[in-house]
Amino acid sequence: MAFAPVPRASVSDHVFGQLRDAIVSGRYRPGETLPGERELAVAFAVNRHAVREALRRLQQLGLVRVSQGGATRVLDWRVYAGLDLALSLARSGDVLPVETLVRDMLEMRACVGIDAARLCAERGDRAVTAALVQAAEEYGSLAPDLTRMAEANIAIWRMIVRGSGNTAYLLAFNSLVAGTFAVGDVPPDARAAELLDVAGHRRLAAAIAAGQGTAAARHARALLTAPVTTPASRREARA
């Protein structure tokens, strides 16, 4: 397989990116062995240190396994990789070769958000819930600016997830929102049904502040499972 020589700045990044894409796209299949360090260094026109660093990063993402003998075997990313892979691809402008990935990540966001809302209602302290209620009230003033509403929406959900007291949820949330859900561009316009539901955000905040976990989960579900495509003619805030 031919690789393009890379510029001298951040050479390990370029080696890493090309090898990552070759593995994720299926050009190197699970179980196959990558060329050795020396061969890769020649192919990329870089030193072996840059190749070694790229292989280390691939191993951290769960894309390869480097054996003691030096052979680098490709792993199945569907079995070994985590959200870090999606985040790595998003930073470089690429996405995983899965047609439903944006849908899948939004569904995961809903699962995390619904339970985080319940936990925040049950565990959140008064300072958190008071700040959440205020943020939800101020949220309506941003309508109908979907870009600003999207930014405020993330801030509201960050409060909720932190208030849930669940560190795993917080780390997952960080991965989901980084690089626009870490899977490609989901424009605010496509999430208009969720973002423009000002009343829904206020109901959610009120339920959390009242300590009503079941109601909070219900309101969170209504927001996070709203249609992802909404005609422009219906872009009106529901206060």
C-alpha cells in the first residue's frame, strides 16, 4: 500500500492519521499485520521514532496490538475501540464508516441525559438546581437564535450531568459534545424541535429543582428524543 510522504511538522500526527484511516476504512482488516517500523518509516519518509509514536497512539485507541516481537496486528475497532476513536476522527474532519453514527450518538446522548436528569433531581444540591432554574429561564431569551441556543443547551446539560454525581456520565458527555457530538456536524437547525422547546427546558429544570426524579426523566426524554429534522417553517420557540 502506498502512503504519501508527510511534511516535517507534526510528522507523527500525519502517520497516525493515515494509518488510523486505513484501519477504520477497512483497507487493513482485523487480524492483518501492519508493515514493520522500518518499512513504514521508508513509506512515509519519516524517522522510526515518528512511526513508533503513531503506533503507540493507535494502540491506545484500540486499533492495533503491538506484540513483544514487534509485530503490529490490526484489531476490530467495533470490538476494541471506544468513544476516543470517534473524537479523534471528528478532530480531523472524518467520521466512522457507519451510516447511522450521528443517530446512534444522539441516542446515546439521550440515554445518558435521561438518567442524569433523574439522578440530578435526586442528588443535586440547592446551588446546582438554583443555577439550573436560572439558566433555563435565561435560555428563552436566546430564541430564535439556534446557534446561541445550542451553546446554552450544552451548558444546561453540563450542569445536569455534573449534578448527577456520576463521573462516567460526565466523561461520556464530554466525548459526546466535543467536536459537535464527536461524530460530524449536527447543525443546530437540524435540532430545532429540541432547542426551541423553551417550555420543555423550564419544565425539566423545575422538576429537578423539586427533586422529582421520575418527572425529570420524563421531561428529559421529551427533549432528547425530539425529531432531528424540523421544517424551517416551524421554527418557533415554544415558551
